[in-house]
Amino acid sequence: FSVVADLEPGRDRAQLILADGTTISLDKHQEGLLATQGGVQIRQNDTGSVVYSGGNASDKSQLNQLVVPRGGRYTIRLPDGTDVWLNADSRLTYPTHFYGAKRQVELVGEAYFEVAHDATRPFEVKVGAAKVEVLGTRFNIRAYDGQPLETALLEGAVAFNHGTGSRLLKPGERAVVDREGKLSVLPANSEKVLAWKAGYFYFENTPIRDIMEELGRWYDADIDYVGDLGDLRFGGMVSKAERISTILDIMARTDQLTFQIAHSTEKGRRVTVMKK
């Protein structure tokens, strides 16, 4: 196990991209007014969440984006009062105020939603070729490129629509579209679903490459593999506040893997995974 330069965990940071292309770098220490668009005010409150307020049907709605980089996370309250937590390497596109028959947003990456109830206007999340439709509920969507698309419902009801079919989920269920495009409905482990939001990694018989992808997003590191790792899997729960060496050391104790952590100007932040 070689540590050339340890990697610190991610933190609260993001970029807010306004409709005119203006980019505002965010962290949790910017309480107050961030921008004004038409009749809409964009503020950051004392808990570090971006909040939209004001605006009415006569105002022209504009699309904004909240972009959370690798090594980041952030929260936002949308114009209708819906709260969204975004995980690392995620992007949410949404209007400055909702109008019309539906409240529509678009997600890339992972986010947890607590949707403000409005029986007259369903809330819709577009995720690639899929849509999640709700009225008022709590759910998590995980939609990273190259990985299975997963929607887990904790409270309320959602309709999950995909090219391969449509399912109405009940609390405690998750819809999964695998890498081959097959749609399944499976039980949802709420502790595992909410672990990232609570500040933990939760692995349950998880393949080593999937674990390293998740670590790479949070620690903003590129992952290299040396040799055939086979089908190594690990389980456990660990704080996301730890340095990466702490987590890798836990896996290294199984005497199956060894790791090298490096950080340089030329090669960036890298972790190499090797079979013993």
C-alpha cells in the first residue's frame, strides 16, 4: 500500500449557471442574494442551500443549471418548494419558476428529492430516456453514465417510465434499468439509498470496480487497474469524511488487493488498484 499523496474528501461546492451563461461558483459560505432573473430572486440561505423565490405566471421562465463537480455535493430549493440534494458529478436543469400543467426538471448523476405537494401539477424528472412522475413524495434517482439507472421510492408514489416499460412504484421499491436496458422492480434498502445523503458510503457485496468508481467521484480521482481483479466484492459502511487512504486500507486488510495513491501536477489525482 503506497501513499504518495493522500486525497482529502469532497466538500460542499457547485456552479450555478444562469440562463444567460453567467456562472456563479458556490460554497456554503455565501449567504445572501446570488442573482436576480426577472422577478425571481436566487439566494443562499443560512444552511447553505440555494433557494429560488418570487416570480409569477407573467414572468418569462428561464432555465438554470446547478452543476456539482467530482468531489462535490450541494442542495437546492426549487421555485415550488421542492428540496433536492445533488451528489458528486451531477447536474440538475430546471426553470426559474414553474408554469403550465407540469413541473419538469432534468437530471444527470444522482439526486435525492423531497417534492412539494401540488395535486394540480405533477412533478416530472427526465433522466435520459426515462421519466419519473410524481405528485409529492421522497425518492432517490441514480443515473450515472455507463451504470444501471435506478429510482428508489421512500414515500408516496411515482410512475417510472422507460422505453422498455412503465412501473408504478410503492414505498420500499426501486426500479432498475440494467446495462442491457432491462427494467426490473426490486426491494429498496432505505439505509443504503440514503447513505450518501447522510455522509456515508454503503457497499453491499459491491464489485470492486463499482466501489472505485464511487470513490473516484467523491475524491475527484482517476482510477487505474493493474492485473485481473476477477469478481472481487466488498461490503461495509464508512464515513465520506475520511481520507481515501482510510477506506482503501480497510479493503487492503483482506489481503486481496493493494493500492497506490498519487497526486501530481502532471498526472493529477490517481489511485491504482492491484491484485495481490
